[in-house]
Amino acid sequence: MTRGHIDLMPLDEAQRRFFDALDAVGFFAAPEECVPARRALGRITSRPARARRPVPHFRSAAMDGVAVVADRTTSASPETPIRLQEPQDFVYVDTGDVVPAPFDAVIKIEDVRQLEPGLIEVERPIASGKNLRTIGEDVQKGEIVVPETFKVTPEAVAALLNAGAFDVWVKRQLRAMYFPTGSELVSPMIDLRPGQLPESNSQIVSGYLRQWGCVVDIGPIIPDDRAALRSALGEAAAECDLVLVGGGTSMGREDLTGTVISELGRVLVHGVAYHPGHPVVLGLVGEKPAIGLPGYPVASWVALHLFVRPLIERYYGLAFDRPPIVEGRLAETIRSAPGAVEFVRVRLEPEADGWRVIKLRGGASRLSSLIRADGILEVPADVRELPAGTRVRVRLLKTLS
Amino acid sequence: MTRGHIDLMPLDEAQRRFFDALDAVGFFAAPEECVPARRALGRITSRPARARRPVPHFRSAAMDGVAVVADRTTSASPETPIRLQEPQDFVYVDTGDVVPAPFDAVIKIEDVRQLEPGLIEVERPIASGKNLRTIGEDVQKGEIVVPETFKVTPEAVAALLNAGAFDVWVKRQLRAMYFPTGSELVSPMIDLRPGQLPESNSQIVSGYLRQWGCVVDIGPIIPDDRAALRSALGEAAAECDLVLVGGGTSMGREDLTGTVISELGRVLVHGVAYHPGHPVVLGLVGEKPAIGLPGYPVASWVALHLFVRPLIERYYGLAFDRPPIVEGRLAETIRSAPGAVEFVRVRLEPEADGWRVIKLRGGASRLSSLIRADGILEVPADVRELPAGTRVRVRLLKTLS
């Protein structure tokens, strides 16, 4: 399919071609680093973390009662109770107390008859190890506490510290750099003149990339100047793992992103068959992925989710949680350009048997539509029309009450 | 139902009694504060945020072409084309360029016949507003950009900045303080002696509370000393919104948490009918919630999710995303104490038509089980046995591949 000057590649082919090229240069073999377990929350392990000490590290009582030698209770019965003397035959213990050798079982305090201070009677034998927490019962020394390619949860941090695993090997965070481009872009904090556009896509890019576990730098706005863009991208590719450029991705007179990426490295894909946002550039500068995101905010958002999120997932070796999908019924007929996947922003209204799905109007420039939308409906490339009333699946953008 | 000395309250009644009491003291009316939009990511709005300027703030071309006065093209047809002279009848514009008055439509460059420099011919009339982005097309000045009780997303930050809404009213973050208690607790970073327990539950509490949008302070370990606990809790309740105590929640000799909370305020619930972790204390110190979490790590984790998470959700007025639920079939029969909800840690193994659900062994002290578990199976209070092969629903703890 062609559109203007750009040959549009099917979405799945574009993703495959890009990720295959990244694979070929070894991009997905994330480097690792060793960090303190206390600071590892949210990081992805690169090796299994093993216990440096057993958990628990001493034998303790699992009940309030008396610690005894199990073997000496074998003959006990209600008819032939046995008498035990403190401290040679038993000691009193509360839950969690050390059970000293040679004692190897704990009789619950309710099952003990107190005859006089230091003298008790028991009417039932107890098995060795009963009501006892043994050394390494939870984790043996040397055992894996947290496996490889595991996103470190709060409980994993606690388990690592308990097991004396104070340092843990994790995948280095992906370091990304984003450059907004376009001579019309200015800081959103100023009084805008006609023709000036507030630069705010960097907020979207940095917000999501941090959420997805990256370290993100936002570069200065690059004007429509080939030399400036070239020098910024060259430096960023040397310093970072991932270079992102916002804008300049069409084939217009001032659209430099594809040109500069091809000068510095190679463009693998320019233009992908989906809406909104087909003018995306996927390339490499050296061995670093370089992605040109469209300038329109909705298009930038979609490209971020279609190309950057899966790239990061492959780098870390883990799929991030996706928001849930709900089923609903189309309020009106949706027409879609043939040959291109369409991502439709929709609102959802509750109805008797599910959700009423209402398409939001407006093009890729309408950032507000992403905030008003409850979800995204994906219309496959070979579907030209979804009649009103069709049952569809919608990926939620926010949790619905 | 009773267990030892504690009267156990049904889980839903415990939650209701606690939240009703918090409601009565106005706890859920979160205070608000005004913060810069750039720093509002992840915060929950307390008022709608309105646009201080329209987006876009100037009329611009939505296509590359020529800007014209639509009225002057009314008579154009292939047989009677009209000629337009630059600059009085038209100007050239690229997408995004300012469209100056009196021009009110843009004819695509492909639809224009170039006769000589500055002179063109058009063969079709154009409607006013066509291919034009009008002022406020996305957001009108004064219109709501981000609604109330909305978790600020990256795209919301961008939209706020675009609309000149540089400050935004958000709910103040809930300030929580957690005290680990117990004379046996020590820093996990030292060489442990028998009888000492590494204090690591604070990692679980702080990790989750921060994830749920709170500001968390971890207090020092409080020994089993009534005066020390009393003074720590009293100060924390004066300074914070939520006081959490780890351990000392049973009715044993050294279990002070319930006693001290009742001395400083009132205990609403002590002991709830669920496993693992029934010895939870829910109370108030002044108008501040005070919660005693059990000392065993798994029990602490469960109590955090059953009582603290919904408390925070009500404070912010928003439900957090829950991990998905999957269906599976029990590998073996699970027996459950009657009268108490049981939260069973399970592993999942893929089988032909779904998941095989395998119960993990071990009590509430086995933190490692939370890391090995793929999900949690909730067994209702009135169910005593789930036979092998029963189809059950499991709430995932991690995303399964």
C-alpha cells in the first residue's frame, strides 16, 4: 500500500524486520550490573539470586509450649503418662524462641499437665520435628531466592535480605534519549505566538519509558537543521542504548529524521500501514536502535506502544502487564481504510449486557482524545467496515468503575 | 468463631466496621494541594483542571496546499475554473502553518493547477473550514482538560501543559508510618545470632505503599516495651495520616499492639476470620487509622492487601488495577478451616485446557512461598473442601508466559 510518497509496510512485518535487525546486532543481550538488594525494587534480575544463609537460621518453636526430646515420649498414653523434669527433660518456649539441642519437638502448652513448678506430665507421644521450625525450612543456604528474569517485588527484596543476599545481579536499565524536533516547537511554559507549538510529547515519552523501566534523558528541541540533528543523534547513539526522535518523520521538505538516520546508519522501515501515525521511522545508528516518532501526539503515543514498548520488553525479557480487555457493542458503524490497522479511540458507556462502544472524533493532533478515551479498539488491516451493533473487544486505557 | 483467646470476626464485617469508622471521622475526605503539572504524574486530581488557553491557539493548515477564502471558490467547476492571485487571493501553506485572515480553508496542493508563479486555477469549490485546524479544536479555553479523581497519566501532563494549565489540584499523598515491633528483630544486614530475626517486613510495606501512592516512613524497630510503643504510636498519629505496626498483634504475653492502640484510641477489630494472618488489629488513634499487621511475612502481606490497599483506594477515590484472574483445575484436594476465608498460595502449570493449580506448602512464615507462587486462590469461609479437579479462579501474582 502506498500513501503519498511513502511505501507503507504492514505492521507485523515492520515489527519483525526491526526486531530481527536488533537481534542480529545483539541488542537484546542486556548488560548486567550488581546492585544492593535494598535498591533492586522493580529491577529485572539477570541471574538467579541465591541464599547466603538459611532461613530461618536457627531452630525455633512454632507454638507456645515445651521443647522436648521426641524419643523420650514414645511410651506416653493417657493411661501411662510420662513425667518430665525441667531443664534436663524439657524447657518452656514461646513461639519463635530458640529450641536448644537436644530438644527436637515442641508440645503445645494446652497438651501439657503442670504438676508442680519444673515438673510436667504428657499423655501422648510426639514426633520429632513437630511444632518446630527447622533451619532452612523456608530457604536452604545456596538455594535460589529469586529466579532469573524476575521483576523484583517488595516481597522479593525482603526475601533477599532475610537470606543474606545483600547484592543482586540485574539487567542494566535501558538508557534512552529523546529529541523533540521542529523549528515551530517551543517550551509549553511560555506565552505562545501564532505558529509556535508547545513541546509536550517529551512528557509522554519520558513518562512511559520510566514506567517501563528505562532511564530517560530529554534533549533540547532540535530545529529543522540537518547538521544539528545529525550531531545530536550521533552523540546520543554513542552514549545511550536507544535514540528517539520526535517529529520530522514524513517525507516533506523539512522532514529530516529519516534522512539523518540513514546518513548515520540505516533506515529499516519508513512508514507503516496503521492509523493514526503511519510515518514512523525504524532504524539503526551503529548498533543502537533509532526510532523516529511522528510529531502528532496521538500518533507518537501509538508508535511508542507499538514499537518502543515491545523493544523494551525484549530487552528485559519480560512482558509488562497490559490493561484488561472488555467486550462491548459498537454504537455506530466504523469505517476503516483498507490495508492499514486502525487504532480507534473509544468511550464506553454501560448498557444492559456489557458496554456501548462510542468512537471519539478527531485526528492524531487531538491529544485530549487520549484522556477522554476509555479504551482503544483495534480494527485489523483487512476489515473495511464494522457495522453498528458489532461485538468488539476494547483494550482499556483506564479502569472503569 | 473463636481461636484461642481471640474472637474472630468475618472478613467482610471487619472491613465494613473499620471503613465505616474511618468514614465517620472524615478520613476519606482527602486534603488537596496545588502542584506543578510537570510533577503531577501519578497523582490523583482533586478538582477538574481547566484549559487556560485554547489548543490549538491559532488557525493552521491541516494539509500542504493553498489557503483561500472559501466564499470566493463557490462558482469553481472543471468547466469554469477560477483563477486566484497570490497574495490577495491565496497564500501557500504547509501542514501546521498559520492560516492568516481572511483565509478560511486550505485546498490540497494536488488539487491546484499552477499557471504561473503567483497564479493558480482551482476547479472545485471548497467549504469554509476545510483542511483547517481551528482555534480550540482540541480544547477550548476554560474546558476541562483532566477531570476530577483522575490518575494523572503521561499524556495528561502533556495535555495540561499544552493548555497552559501549569498547576493542578491533587489529593495530598497519604503519609504512612510503619513501626516494626519485637525485641527479637534486628537489621537484616548483620550476622544473625540464634533467636534474632531479620526485620524485612518493612520492605514489603514500604514497597507496596509507595506503589499505591503513599509517602512512607519506616520507624525504628520498637522492642516489646509498652511505653516505647505508646510514645512512638502517639507521635506518629500526630504527624501522619496512617499508622502501621508490624507484629505484636496476637494476645500473647508480649503482644502489645492491640493494648497500646486501645490505650491511645480504640480498637475496632482484633482478629479476623481468614488465613493466613487472622491476628490483625484495626483501630483508630484520634482520627487516624492505626493498623496492627501480623508479624509473619505472608500474613503481613495478606493483611496489607485486605485492609491497607482498600483504605488507600477509598482515600484517593480510585480503585487500583488488579492483576488478572485465570481459571484452572485443582491438582489435589484442598481442605480449609470452616468459618474462615483462606488465601492459598498456588503454582500454575499449563495443561491442555487451561492451568493445573498446585497448592504450595508451608505456613505464614514462609516468605519464599510468595515469590514461588504464581497466584492466590481464595477459598470462601463456608467451603470446607475443594476436591481435586475442581475448576477454580486464581488471581495472578505475576504475569504468566
